[in-house]
Amino acid sequence: MKPSLKQSISNHFIFYLIGLQVIGWIAFIALGRENIFFLLNRCGGRAVDFVFFLFTLLGEWPLIVFAIIFVWFRYKSQILNICIAFVMNAIISFSLKNYVFTQTPRPAKFFIDTPSSVHFSPYLSVKYWQSFPSGHTFTAFTGLFFIALLVNKPWCYSLCFILALLAGISRIYNGMHFPEDVLAGALIGAINTLLIIQLIPPLSLTSHKKTFYS
């Protein structure tokens, strides 16, 4: 069953997303990217490193595999749609990073003169370029918003948003991205899901058998 347009744009997830964008960009303008970055980048220890490494996986293959399996068993008519959503996610992210924002520096490059000021996750490889937007955040918001729309329960909208947000925050905490990268990734991911789920009709799984009469 296809979520209605009203259901897709009038729910807790969208409300939280709008709040994130408004508060996030106001804070970005008022405080500056570096202050927000270090506020989130220097707030943990070894245990927190591991926790935020796990949250980063919400923007990678574990979420993609889980989402596809979940949809296949619970909402089979939407299986093509979620696969297309992830494919579009990859295409858009790759295109933006490699053809539009190729020279946007990541924290490791931006703070190259003072690398010790940045906390880098011991579980991830340091990267220097193609910071905008955050592909992990893009993926997390694409997949988790898709799941939330199909389940269509207040608790699920809230849970999926929190998990997607933590995936985005993990990219800052791990020293991989700046706040604007995460904010953009969240917005593009949600828009990607909205467009796919509204523009592409679900699969028709009803079999039509011909009856022959003598």
C-alpha cells in the first residue's frame, strides 16, 4: 500500500526534520561551523567511540540490508521502491561528491595545521575531501524515513528520526564531517524518500488468472 501524500508530509518525522533544519542552520549562522563541530567532536571517550561507530553503520550496508529484508517480509509491494530509493541515494551522493562539491575539505584537511585538535574515530579511516553532503546521513535518513512511512506509527517516526539523527551526529563526532554536511544529508535523504514513495507506484502482487469455461 502506498502512503498518502498527507501521511508522507504530515508526521512526526517531518516535524522533527523541520525543527532540526531550523535550529541547525540558525546555530550554524550564530555560532559558526567550528564551534558546533568541536562541541560534538570532543564529548566522549573509548566507550563513546565504539557507540558512535555503531551509529555510523546506520548509514552503511547494515541499514540497507535490514531495510530491504524488513520491507520484503512486511511490505512486499514496496520492495522495488526502497531499492530504487537506495540506488538514487548512491547516484545522487556520488554525483554531488565527485562532480559538484569535489573540493570541499573534511575536518582532517580543514584542520590540517592543528590535527591534534580534532578527535578521529579509531575505527574509521581518515578522509580529506568530498565532505559535502554527508553520504552516511543521506543513507540513514533515506532508509529510516522509508521504514517510518510504511509502519506509520508515532513511536516509529520518533524512533527512526532519533536513529537517523544519531547516525548524522556520529559523522561529526567521528571527525568525518561538518554540521552543514549532516544537515544537507538529512534534508536530501528525506526528500529522496518522499519523491520515490510518491512518484513510483507500488508493485501489484495480485495474480490474475484466466478462467476457461467449456
